[in-house]
Amino acid sequence: MVAMERDVVKKAALALILAGSILIALLCNLDRYLTLPYIKASQLRLQSLYTEQPALTIAGYMALYVVVTSLSLPGAAVLTLLGGALFGFWTGTLVVSFASSIGATIACSVSRFLLRDWVARKLGDKLKKVTEGIGQEGAFYLFTLRLIPVFPFWVINLVMGLTPMPLYTFYWVSQVGMLCGTAVYVNAGRELAHIDSASGILSPQLIFAFVLLGLFPLIAKKILVRFKAIAVARH
């Protein structure tokens, strides 16, 4: 009886969070603003706001990021670049890391407790592969998906909701697994913020940032192969 009541409370809380997120998205017309041209055009105004109200700006940014990721809306990559442009590398990486992990966990929870049948119908073909991977490798399979995303970010969040993996495990593995990719994107955003002339387009820092974006999946794959080889050798 107690377990049933807790389940009802969980579903009610998630329904309220989902409804609130949808309402915010509709009222703010988020898809209009989550574009690189708009963010570039608004950069000076947002930077001024951050200088005047740093805590409020970070809180607002994190809330927006959580709404976007929890609703599986497009725009997370653009928001990550904005985080680098506004907050710099270290603060931006920290803020985006927590916001993206929290939003992903909410999306996973919504999939598990509210939209299970719908997700199963829409993404059932991917569910089988993920379930097999979890059965063979456990949490390490999710870590691999986060480091080298075979599926899009939002697909992983929703499909993982249909697996038996505990939400706490999903959260910390996602945060650790996404950290390197987050750092690469935040760094790219930090360099994009420095483009104020034609010469800035070919600056060494910006070129390096985009080289990292291109090489990161390859480097991550090499690291995972090496890590698995060490694990097998020990056994």
C-alpha cells in the first residue's frame, strides 16, 4: 500500500514538472531563441546580465537547460555553446554538466513513469539493443553511449527509462560519461564568443576548438577499446 502511494506521488510530481516545462516552452516560444544566430546577436546583452547578476543568470540558464533537455527539445548543443561564451570554460563546464544530467534524468523518469507505452512504440527498435547492452555490460554500456553517442542524447534518455537501471545510477553515469564531451563543446563556445572580426574566424584557438569537436569521438573510442582490453586482461 505504501509503495503504491509513493508511486502515485512520483507520477503526480513528474506530471507537474512535465506540465510546467511544457508551459514554459510554449509561453517563451523557445524554438525561436535556441538558435546560434539569435544567441550570437544577444551575446553582449546576456554577458552584461551575467556581469550584473551572476547567480541569477546561472540559475536562469540552468533552469532553461533543464526544461529543454527534460522535454527532449532541440537546442541543447546551442545552449552548451552559449554556456562557454557566457561563463568561460570552468564555470561553463560545471554548470552545463549538472544542468544536462538533471534534465536527462527528468526525461528518463518521465519515460519510465508516464510515457512508457508511447516510448516503447516509438523507440522499440532501439530498446532491444540497449537492453542487450545493459545486460552484458551494465552501467558501463550507458557510459559508452554517453562518451560515444550511438543514439542521439534524447533517445538515450527516453530508452533508458524502459530499462531496470536505477535513476541514481543513470544520473551519475550520465554526468561522468558526458563530462568530456561537455568540456569540448563549452570550450568551442568560449572560442566562438571571441569572434568579433574576420580574422577571428581563423584564430588558432577556434581552429583547435573545432578540431577537438571532430576528433573527440575517435579519441573516446580509442580510450574505451583500451579500457576494455585492460579489463579483459585482468580477468
